[in-house]
Amino acid sequence: MSKIIGIDLGTTNSCVSVLEGQEPVVIPNLEGARTTPSVVGFTKEGERLVGAAAKRQAVTNPENTIFSVKRFMGRMHNEVSSEEKTVPYKITENEKGAVIIEAAGNKYTPP
């Protein structure tokens, strides 16, 4: 029988669970935690970090550590000026005016 997986992509933390029988069971991350910080980071060497590892490097590499990205989803750049001031990473726009996040020399859309 196939498994059912549930993913909660939260603004602050994310969680993954699987339905085993009639009970949901949270799948711990590689560090053993039941939730994972919703953070992605890029090291100066180009390595991609996710979760707690990305959150830890935010102090020394804030411009390449992406968090709270859900506030930019589905919005145009001209709608996010106040939110843009609260994050250390660079927010720009594409040719259609949608939000673009720049980190580690690359451009990303919020989704």
C-alpha cells in the first residue's frame, strides 16, 4: 500500500509527516529535530544549506540567507516595499514587476 505524506511549509518552520495506519508520524530531519527552520542559505563557496545549517550561517552571511520568503509569494515588487526593508537579502523585480530574490549571484522567484 502506498504511503501518504504531509508537508507543512511554514513561514518559520516546516514539518513532514507520513500516515502509518491511521496515525500521522512526524519524520525527523537529519539533525533529529521534528521541525526544520524554513531557511535556505548559500555559502561563499557556493554550497546550498537548508534548515538549521542555513539559519546558523545567517549571522555571518545574511545577504545569502533566505527566510520569511512566503511574504513575497504572489506579490509584485511594488507591493512589498515595507517587507523588503526587514530582510538582509536583495529583493529586485523581473521584467513583469514580480519579486525576484538575489543570492549567491543567482536570481530566484519566491516559490
